[in-house]
Amino acid sequence: EPEVTQTPSHQVTQMGQEVILRCVPISNHLYFYWYRQILGQKVEFLVSFYNNEISEKSEIFDDQFSVERPDGSNFTLKIRSTKLEDSAMYFCASSSTSGLSSYNEQFFGPGTRLTVL
Amino acid sequence: RKEVEQDPGPFNVPEGATVAFNCTYSNSASQSFFWYRQDCRKEPKLLMSVYSSGNEDGRFTAQLNRASQYISLLIRDSKLSDSATYLCVVKRSFQKLVFGTGTRLLVSP
């Protein structure tokens, strides 16, 4: 069964450093997303991406965040200068474009746990 | 007010019990509705979509009341493997999922 994969599973970094989280969405999907979940809190939407551009972003997704699809398979989230409060689980998700159904399922990857020290 | 509100629980039930979770959402423009399941430190996985007419999938039944902005999930004949956190999720725009904080279920032998 096709699945979304993410690397690394755990990333430890120093405050102020740049990190890049990587995702390989399901191969025939065209919509990509990043969500985050701070420990003990709810899952929060960060950004959606389609046709090589951001289609929607939340207020969390400020100038320190960026997303990119550098090739035909990877989808990355870059955090330019990490802060302690960026420590969270980051989930990548993807969905197909079978029609414009609002019930299009988003498939989540296993997540990258980011720890900022 | 939170956009999606759920009772955090935990709900402690014995195997075989029936348990119901409720959820309310604040934005009447919400377009579609889901229950996701999340195991500890894992990714959310879609349990079922929730349609206006209500729908059933095996032991799971979901109901939606748009007028009251209320979503429910009923689990019959609980199994140990049902122990997890159940996330009420609404989709407001075409793509953005809005999650509740989740309701934790513990099924004991």
C-alpha cells in the first residue's frame, strides 16, 4: 500500500540553526501539506502546496518557514532559525486530486520529531 | 472559542462496551467532517468520514448534525485495540484540516 515517508524520524538541533525536514508523498498525489503537533497539544495546519506554490498557510507559517518541492518526489519544510517553541512533531501529508471533493483523504506520514535545544 | 471542541477524556471502558464521543465545531462554513485515530506518538489515520445522512463502518457509527454543529462517534463492542486518541476533524477550506484536541479511549480487559 502506498504511503507517505518522512526523514529523519528524529532531528535534534541547537536554537538558531536551520533544519530541513523531508517528505516523500504518495507518488500520484499532487496536494501536499505540513502539520505540526506540539507534545500534548492538537495537530495544527501549517501550509498546503499545489502546482509548485503555496495554496494556503496558517499564521504559524511565518517568514522563518519555507516549503519546496525540489524534484519530482521530495517535499521539504525548512525552518531557517529554529526556536525552542519549534520543538514538535512535524507531519507531512498528501492527497490526490480526484475531483474537487472536500472529502478527499489526506494521508499522513509517520512524522519527524524535532527537538530544539 | 476553539474551532473544534472535544472532551479530552480519558474514557475508561471494559471490552465489549459501547462508547460515544461528541464533538462541536464553531464555524458553520465547515465543509466536511472526519474522525481520525491517533495512537501514541504516531500519525493521525483516517477512521471514517462523516456524512450528513450518518454512516456506519462495522462497529463504528458517525453522525453529523449541521444545525447544531455537532458530530458524534459511536463504537460498539469495544476491543483492546480500540485504545487510542480519537480526533474530531473538520475541513473549512478545500484543503486545511482543523483538528480537535482529541478524546482518549482506554479499553481494559
